[in-house]
Amino acid sequence: MDSFTGEATTPDASRAMKRLCRHWSHKYEVQFDDSSGVIQLNDVRLTMHAADDRLTVTLANPAGEVPQRLLGVVNEHLQRMAGDPALQLRWAGRDTEPSRQKE
């Protein structure tokens, strides 16, 4: 299993997460409520948890690798949905700091 976890500090975590879920719901299978969301991006599952001041995002592929480019795609879309170009996910996983997470 390949996975990356990212975290961003933002006062609008729930709003950004819900907007991203609605944005991608026309193309992917999506489930969400006020505090969590799941988007199935082909083989990769994007799971999000919104707290008062932060958004935690996990990209996981149980059968293979998570494409590195997907980290940038998710970050860029979250910035647009939040309306905040300064929103930046800090990723942990393969080829990022700290090291790779595996199960």
C-alpha cells in the first residue's frame, strides 16, 4: 500500500473540503459531510478530515503506487476551492519529508 498524508492550516477546512467534493462529484465517486470526505480517484482514495483550524488529506492506493503528480493536483484544487492561493498542504510520504508510509 502506497500512501501520502498532507495537512494544511486553514480556518475554512470544512468549506474547502466540501467544495472539492462537490467539484469532483461529477467525475468521481464522492461521499462527504461537514467533517470528512472521500473521493475515489480511479485506484487512489482521497480521504479528508476537517477540524476547526486544519485539513488533513490522505491519498492511498492499496494495490500500487500513488502518482506523485496527484499531490500537486489535489493541492492546486484545494487552493482554488478555498479561494486561498496561500493554502499549502505539507505532505509526508514517498519522496517527501518525513519518510514513506507503508502497510
